[in-house]
Amino acid sequence: MSQKTSSPKLPWVDGLTIGQVLRETARKYPTQQAAVFLEDDYRRTWREFAADVDEVALALMTANIDKGDHIAVWATNVPQWVLLQFAAASIGAVLVNINPAYRPFELEFVLKQSKAKALFLVDQFKTSDYFAMLTSLWPELLAGNFESERFPDLELVVAFGGDPPPGIMRWENFLAVPQGLLDDELETVEQRSWLLKPTDPINIQYTSGTTGFPKAAMLSHRNLLFNAYYVGDCQAITQADRICIPVPFYHCFGCVMGTLCCAVHGATMIVPAPYFQPTATLDAVEQEGATALYGVPTMFISLLHDESLGRRRITTLRTGIMAGSPCPIEIMRQVGERLGAKEITIAYGQTEASPVITQSRHDDSLELRVETVGRPLPGVEVKLLDPVTRGELGENLSGELCVRGHGVMLGYYQQPEATAQAIDAEGWLHTGDLALRLPNGCYKITGRIKEMVIRGGENIYPREIEEFLFHHPAIEQSSVVGVPDAKYGEELCAWIILKPHVQVTEDEIRDFCRTNLAHYKVPRYVRFVDKLPQTVTGKIQKFKIRESMMQELGLKEEETA
């Protein structure tokens, strides 16, 4: 039977758009701090932040950006990103999130596929030169020529900083709306927001993540606002909270669970730096009195290993969210004991679900918050299907997790076949994730259907082996994949990151597995690595591990036939 967590009443954001929610929050908490960007020295109250959003919204309108137009943002966590997020939503433009790690080939694909009318970008990210990458695709910009056969939909490119080529407008010039027009038209911005519908698409996010095949998930005001409300509710977030957001804005973790959650609950968003840096994050938590902290497990591990942690006085942390990949119980304990976030929650979801599907609650036991991904959000219905028979499963049986409710995306932009594969005729989103439901109503994620390894006729779920390897005292993190094998069809391979200053051999790892696991679950290949290939949000890209091992071992896919 499917499971649905009911809600005693609909959230206050029901029936509203993102722009309307921002105005209401600014009305209720005008002098409450809304945003703190430490590296950019940007601090605003909700009244001031809403005024800045109006200014950007008016600049968009002046630049001929209208309802339904797509504007792309290729940037790190800078103030302009979140201002554009709310400004675009206020006038009904669709924000297209571009991963800051994208290279020219990926950028070209997104700009073309999304039919972006405008592009906003930073000048650099670590060693990446964004202007150089863009002009490699569009050399005419260097001469100030904006005409491009490659990007016929683009009419505007704006740089947040740096020294852009002649064809790219500076942010300050983009905002330079004549004062008289500013005074006359600000009311128009508010009026326009009331012409929008909560079910209108407002955000496109690309889900290339762990598969390498990007699809453009379309999300509505309602999708995002409901998720932001309930995600905050699970943490007991109020206007008194201050949420530290070191996770990227381009992903739902940053721009829904982070910025929108703050707007819905009146909390303060604290952004330590344009991208994750452990010391800067600890500075932000300590100096700004953060009460909640977000991150993937690898981020929390970095914070716990930061050499500055021991001399800090962190006393304000209470809750937060850990998501993106399995969390070792010892890491969860240390986050509670050493950082003070004893009520931190675990969330599970995917972009197509806006993103959170299940979440533990701030007052759940530590064991429940580590061993499960919690219960469905209110108003969200979940069921499990047998991967082979497609029949519905009961408790303690692993099957594909399917979800229906307010979080399910509108579909993939201009990809009707992919949409039909993901969402069935009854509105169920098929996640591709394997899970089981416990008698207490909580869920455990057991793997992905495509990651299931079939060795000699035995079905093996890598997640089970990864969770077991966490119990080895020398192992900090692991990822298990299947690689082709002529005899068994597939064999297991484990990539392992060891804890600092410890040594262990491949054979010792195999022996550890043999004493506790069935023989067919013992990895044939073990590799010790310094890092695992992962997305910006910390999801392990297992297809890259598989490809690397196939190349190293000289294996071919057809050997599994």
C-alpha cells in the first residue's frame, strides 16, 4: 500500500507565488535580517532585500524580459544569484540554473536546449575563466558583435563582475534604470506578480548528476514553495533561525531548501563564500550565530577535520540538513557533539521532486535520523514497486520508490518522451531509487535500479556493501560499483578513502568483508583513492568509477552478455 503523510492544514504559502511570499515575509519581518553574504559584504533586512529584488525585477522588465522567458544563471553563490531568483519569479520569468562546474560543451547544450533569452554569469570560479569559455563558443563577443548563429535565442549577457568583453553588459549598467522610471514602475512589478499562477513554471534545473545525461526539470512556484515550507517545518525553523548555506544555489539544496526556505519562514540566509570552503563555513557559523547548517556528508567530514575547529566556540547550532549520500552514524554523532547540531535532519529526494520526498524530523532519535531517510513530507504519497513484476510491495521489501503529490515536477522541458518515462498516467514519479519501508513508516534507500549488480545470477545492492564498509575503523568513505566480467557477468569493485594516518591492504578489506558478508558480496577489486568523483552537491558519480575501472582493467561491456 502506498503511504501518505497527511498535514493538519495546508501551509500559508498555498495559492501564492514566490514574489507574493517574499512581499508577505518582508511585511511581517521588515527589520529581521534576511541575507548575509560574508565574502561580498552584503547584508540586508527583509524590507531591504525585497527592495533590491524589485530593482532587479524592474531591470529585467526594462531589458524586455517577460513572463515565460528563460534567463540562465551560470554563477557561484553570490548575492546577484539569489536576487535574480526572486526577481525572475516576481515577473514570471523562468530561471535556468547552470552548474558552475560546467565547461563550454555543457554550457552550449544548456543554453540551446533551454532557449535562454538572457545569460548572467560570474567572471571566474577557482581556475575557470567564464569569459574565456563563453567567447570560445561565441568569439564575436570579443569584437562587441552580439549576433550569434549558435545562440539565436540569446538577447542579453550580463556579467556580475570582472572586466567583460564589449558584448557583455556589466551588472551595474544592467541595473541603471532611470530614477523617474524606477519610481513610476515599481508598482508595476508588484501588479505583475498578482497576474501569475502558482502552477506556472518558474525554474528549470538540469539533472545530469550521476547519469551523465542532462534533462531539464521544470518546477513551479507551488512545487518549490511547498517543499521549502515543509523542509523548514521538519527542522522547526522560525524567523529566529539563521541558516548557514554553503551548498550551491544552482542545486535545489541551495535555492529551495536554502534561500526559499528562509523566505517562507522569515529566517536569515547566511552564505559563507561563493563555493564551499570548510574554514569559511566554520567562520560563518561561529561569527554569525548560525542555528542551522546544510551540507552533504563530505562537507561535514571536511568541517570536522578542519584544523581550526578545536579552538572555536560554536554554541548556537541546533539543526540543519545532511543529504546527498549515505551518512555514517559516527559522522552524525560528531556533528551533534562537536558542532552542537543535535537536531540535524536527513533528507532524501531528487530534483524532479522539488527536491525533498522524505525527511527525518528534528526531534527523531539519532538512530532513526541516521539509519533511515525519515518519513514522506506532508501531502506527499510514496509507494514501492517490485523492479521486475511492477507490483506494489509492503514493508521490509526493497523496490523502486515512486512519489506523487505537490513536489512532482511539471515535466522535462521539450522532452515529452523522457517525461512520460518518468511520470506515469496516474501522476507517479518513478525515481529509479530502490528503497524499503520499515514498520515505523520510515524509509531506507537501498540503491538505484541501474546500479544493481547481477553477479552469477545474484542481485547485489552496492548500498548495502557501502554501509557495511563504514563499520571498518580505517574507512572514511567508500563507493561500490559493478564492472563487466566474462565469467560472472559482473564483479564488484570498491573505491575507498581511508581515514588520515591509517594503513590497510586490499586483502585486509576483502577479509573484513568475507567474515560478515556472503561470498558473492565481497569486492573482487579494491582501490584506495584520495577522492571520489562527485557532483558539486556531493553525489558520487558511479558511472565514472565504472568507466575508470573498465579502462584500467581492459574490460568491455559486451563481456556481460
